[in-house]
Amino acid sequence: MSKSIKELTLDLKDYREGGTVFRRQAVRGIIRHKDRYLVIHGKYGDYKFPGGGRKRGEELLDTLIREVQEETGYRVVADSVTDYILVHEKRKGDPDDLLEMDSWYYFCDVEETAGKRNLDDYEKEYDYQVAWMSLPEIIRKNETVEQYEKIPWIVRETMVMNELLKMNAIRAALLQIAPTGTLEGNMEKGLKACRQAKELGADIALFPEMWSCGYRIPEDIEELKSLAIGKNSLFLSEYKRLAKELNMAIGVTFLEAYEPRPRNTICLIDRFGNEVYTYAKVHTCDFGDECRLTSGEEFYVAELDTAKGNVKVGSMICYDREFPESARILMLKGAELLLVPNACPMEINRISQLRARAYENMLGIATVNYPGNCPDCNGHSTAFDGIAYRPQDAGSRDTLLLEADETEGIFTADFPIDEMREYRGREVHGNAYRRPEKYGLLLSEEIREPFIRRDRRRTVRVNFYEEVEDVFLKFAVIIAKTEGKYVFCKHKERDTWEVPGGHREPGEDISDTAKRELYEETGALDFDIKPICVYSVTAKDNFDGQESFGKLYYAEIRQFEQELHREIEKIVITDELPLNWTYPEIQPKLMEEAKKRGLL
């Protein structure tokens, strides 16, 4: 038999000191299946764990097996018996002046099928019945028994059940720590922080946003890519190794190497060192530096095995928080707890967003931010349990479990998962009364005034790269000059001007595309041509809004054919750039990039 993990004392102080003393020992079974516990209830509406008194000469294990079988019909699996809670009880005896009783509450499993019960006369009189119930429900029923505080066995059982609620709570450690400036430094500091989190009893350790590089997003694409790491990197493998060593889940964040551009990512690792999910931020901040990142495609929910039991977990990352749909889709996928890495100032309105997401979806949210000594961050990591109402309390309650200050440190929050689940089954928020047939407009991509922004995702965005995989290159564009002057084309059906270029044909080398398009659109016969760089375009009406890639070239033309071909009406040779571009959000940026590189 294992050792006690908790010792409790119940002293009702209703006895006479110095009188007769009766000492008794009892054994009871804490038997759980998922979020339900095996209990006995009688005609007075009280609920207790199955068990009873130890007979003279009887081993504790034998008492447990016998009492559970007699009262419930279930047989205890002997090798499943683990740690216990020991309750020391002092109260008025009958007829003695003092009853001193030690009760061992053993954690154990039972066989799947129940047999015949064997109740004694007392148990029959009280009409003992068997039930599987959640702890919050049991506690609530016990507390509604008239004058329950004066009935010692109800007080004792309820005390143990409340202790179990605390023990079953999943502890999240919010690692509000500052980056070191290097990947290696962040890895070592993060590993140390995880060890400290384990010492604090954490079941999950969570990092702030993009921990691998300290939320650094250089403007230069090649520099950005140099900071990105893969899922098979030493950085990730070290956290997987440590998660297994500590028997603790870790939500580690990183700038993920990805094509065509890196992603802002969290990898949730379970206590066995296995990847549970890898989520990339869906709502990247495209109005800022994150325009240089690839956004994620989907929200994920997975079942996380913790030492306290399984919990369904999903993630949002920072700006995802500002869209109610993020938490809502995670709730609809079954999430009970959201892990939210963050890297921005957490002021009252952003914190209120998280409070609202937890309230309206009836789930827990753990958010971790960088401390106040990091640029643009201010700590204030938070945790919300989503429980707005408790039957025993009048009115509503604040769902806040924790709000950290601005200092660097590790902050823990306990999520009462059993109570959170019971709350979901009782209250009316979440999924119960939705009307999805009325929400059709939510699927529309139309953007109306005043919410149109020049720099938002759905407008045209141009990025430049040194190279991408050849398979991504869909077109070639050529900035051309002759005798020091620009060469521009005019399409027969347009009144605008453009640089020559066009789409790559199947099986065609991209350099051959550039040469062919230059000839077809300008009539160039004799020329020198060289690549400048790769560029990309992201626009709503281009490739379904996905980033598309082309190669930018520079050409010096020495001789033209007399007659133009295909759809081009005419060319112009000029010192000036056109005012009426065919693609005004793209072509001027190509010209600017060529100038930066010293070609114009």
C-alpha cells in the first residue's frame, strides 16, 4: 500500500474532554471513471464514498475490497490501489464521550461489471443506492442536506471531496520571462524555467509568443528566415526530452521554418515527450511586421494526457484573441482549456477580451506575456476559468484566477476542470442555444467602409526574396531599358502602362519565360537579361488570396523587331515612369526594389 498524499483533520469539538474514548479505523475507496466518481447515497440525500470499518486483524487492503464490494457490488482491482488521503476525526461518540477515527481514502479502480451487493441491516435501513457523479454535483447535494454541518459523516465526506477538487485542478505555469537575445540562450533559459515550473507543481508550462527568437521579425526576408527553426530542430527536441523527464506538458513557441515564409507557431508537447499539435497563428498582424510571415490555416483541439487526467486543449496566439470566432471555433471543436502565448501590451481592454472569451465559451484561458522590461510588453499574464456562476453564491463572480504584475517570473494558476465541466452541463452559454442558420454573413469575405485598410491582408501585398523553390515560380516580369530609357508596354484593351512579363508555361524554365515574354511584348531581338530577385504578390483576387511568386529580371535591349505581336498595342521608350500603371500596387514596388539593388 502506498503512502498518504494528504492528511486532514476534522475536529467537531462537540465531545467531553477526559471522558471515555472509542477508537475506530475505516477504509474508503475513491473510484473515478473519467469525470465521475462512485458514491453511495441514502434516504436523507447525503452522498459518500463507499467503505466502512476495519475488522480486528484485517489488512487495510482487505477492508477496502470487502467494503466496496458489499456496498456497491463492484470489486476493487487490487493492483490499482495507489496513494491515499488520511482523515483524523474527533467528535462525540455514541455512547462514548469521544470518538477518534482514522479514515483511509484509497484511490483505486474497480472491475467493469458490478456483482451483487451485500448490505447489512443499517445500510438497508438507510436505503443505500449506487451512483456515478461528478464531484461538484456531489458537493452541492451534500451542502443542501438540512443542517448538514451538524452531521459528521457528511462534513467529512464533503471535506475530502473539496480537497479532491483542489488536487484535480490542472496547474498551468505562465512563464513570464525575458528572452536572452540568442536561440541558444533562450533554449537554456526556457529549460531552466520549465524545471522551476515543475517544482511549483505545474502540469503545463507555457511560453510567451515566439520564444525561440524573442518575437523578433527582421524586415530583411533572408535574415528572418535565418532565425526560423524546424520542428526537428535541437530547440524543439530538447523541450520534448525535458517534458518526458519532468512528466509535464510544455507549450513552447517558436519562429517556424516554413515555405514560402516562416510561421508564428506553438508546439504543445505532452508529458511523454510527444507532439500533441503544432498550431500556427491564423490572424497574423499583417498591418505590422507579421506581414512577412505565413499565417496558419486551421485551429486545432487535442486531448492532452496530464497526471490529473485528460483535458481538451487548443491554442490562440496573441492577435487571434481579438476575433471572437477564434475561441468560438475552438469551443465548438471541444476545447476546455486554451493556451494563449502573447507579445503585446496587455491593458484592460485586451484583458477584458480574454475574460469575455472565457465567459461566453465556458472554458479556461491561460495567457502568458513577456515581462515589462521587454520592448512593447508589460507582463500581466492572466488566467480565467470561465465559471461565472456558482449555485452556492449569489450573483456572478469574476472568472479571473490570476493576473500577474509586470515583473519577470513564473506564475501559476489552477484550473478546476471538474467544476468547469459540471458548469458547462448546467449553464446556458457556449453551444446550447446557438442559431448558426442566422450567421451566414460571418462567412462573407466582403469588406465595407469604414473598415477597409490599405495594409490589411485582403489588399495587395508585395514581398521580395532571394530565392524560393522553383515550383513556386508562376510568372516572370522584366524591367527593360534601351539606350538608358525605360521600355513600357500598353495592352490593346487597356489605357494603362506596364512592364513586360507574363505567366510561365508548363515545363518551361523560368529564364526562358522571361526571354519569351520580353520578345512577345516589346519585340526585343537582341538583348542582355539577368535575374534581380524573386517577388511575391498576395491579393484577394489573385490565386484565391494565396501568396503567388514570380521572378523579376532586368534587360538591356539593343534591337527591336518592327512589328509587335499578340495583345500588345504599342510600346513607349521614355525617361519617366508612368502615372497610370496597370498594376499600381505592384509595379512601382518592383521598380523601387530594382533601384535599391543599384540597377536603375
